[in-house]
Amino acid sequence: MGMCPVCNGLNELNDTCKHCHTILIDHGRMMDFGEKYDAYLPIEMKKLDNGIKDDQKEEQCVHLVTCPTCDEASLVLIQEW
Ligand SMILES: [Zn+2]
Ligand SMILES: [Zn+2]
């Protein structure tokens, strides 16, 4: 089982917003949010969520991030070590 370097404080999450290139704010593992994230993620993100549930969740940690400028939530896949 992998270990997420971002969850473990070994790596910064430094992805940038695709709209304005602001550094995204990491809100931690999506799994920790349970159903709550569902309410405000766009539909594409829910699809993405479904797509990653099976294969990829074993090796990749899904983080919920938001852009402080656009106020837009998205998901980032962190490759686990
Ligand atoms: Zn993580
Ligand atoms: Zn932005």
C-alpha cells in the first residue's frame, strides 16, 4: 500500500489553477470529506470521481483543491510512494 507524500507532509502540493495559474489550496484527501464534497463539485468532477474509484485509488491519493481566485474546486491525483 502506497503512502501519499502530500498527506504525510513530505511534499507540497503545488499544482496551479488552469484558469489563472494561482497555486491551488490543498484541502486534504477527498475521502476524508465523505459525501460533503459532492454538493459543490461540478459534474465533470463527479464523473472523474467515478472513473478513479476502481483502478487508481490504490496508488493515487485524491486531494480536493480549490483556487482562491476563481473559487473553483477540483481534484488532484497524487502519486503515492
Ligand atoms: Zn494525500
Ligand atoms: Zn483560478
